Amino acid sequence: LSLNFGDIGNLKGLVIRFLLTTSYYQLSVQNWFSLHRLQLHYNHSIKATFNATRIDAPASYSYHCEHVSSLQRYDALLIPSSANDLSKLWEVTFIDFQV
């Protein structure tokens, strides 16, 4: 799932990309989806990547959370994936997040 914002200030071609997967779990007898990664693309390349934790739900339902964030005060569900990219320079927070 991609949100394309175009040019915003110094960020050329800003895109927020949510990398989702689905899995079938026999115990619940249904498919579930999970958000595995959040990527920030701008200036025509991937600049920051966050691993997502505990963001999953049955595929026939939606996931909703008051805050999905990289900040500890919101329980940091988005974790910088590497010290080598620019994710440590970003603070990302989605309020009233629903997929």
C-alpha cells in the first residue's frame, strides 16, 4: 500500500509505503494480514525503513490503533530497521491508524 504525496518542501516525490503480507493460520482457520515494514521514499530512493511489530489482524477485519509510531511514548510499534539508513533521523506517528 503506497501513499504518494508528490513534492513537499525539500522532499521530492515523497511516498510512504506499507509492506503487508498475508498468512493462513490453521488454529484460527482464517487468513491474517501483517504490516511488516514501513518505508519512506523521497528524492527518488528509499531513505528510511522501519520494521513493524504487533500490527496484524484477521484479513476479513481491519487493524485499528490510536497511535502507530516510532516514538517510545506511543509504545514504538515502528522500529528503525538499520543504523545505516536515515530512519533514526525520522519520528513517524500515525494517529487513529486503520488498515
